[in-house]
Amino acid sequence: TVHGDPRHTLPHVLNVSFPGIFSEDAIESLEGIAAVSNGSAGTSACAIRSHVLAAMGVTDEESDGAIRLSWCHATRLDHLEEMVAALARLRDQNRKE
């Protein structure tokens, strides 16, 4: 699930969640691959649910799995491909469990 209105978001930041995947697991899977944090910019260091995501209508379950991905001018296509592959592996692993 992509969180946020695409007409009002930054082109280099994406907030998403994946069914059945907790944000901490996604962050661990992406360590060293992508700039990633959980929740929203205002609460990424907190263990509480993001009030920003709640205000956007994001469910508690989606919020538990929400991650914020960001990239910059130095991000190469192979970095993005590696990030997508890592998320796909995590998804596949969770389907087996």
C-alpha cells in the first residue's frame, strides 16, 4: 500500500506498507541497501504509531508495517533494483511462514 496522495508528495520519498510485514523486518532487510525508516518523518525514532499516518487514514495494521524510503541524486538504478529484490525476498519469506 502506498501512503499519501501522489499529487502532494516529494518525488524522492515513498511511504509504503506491505501486508503481513512489520516495519522493523523491512528495515533489517534493507540495511545497507536503502535509506529507510519506519513510520513517518515526524515519528521515525519513536515506538508509537505515527499521528501523521493516522491522520491520513492509515490503519493500525498498515502503520505497523509502514516504511519510508528515500533516495537522492546519487542513487543508481541498481540500488533501486537491489531494494526491490530485498523487499520481494522478505515478502516471499513471510508468505512461507
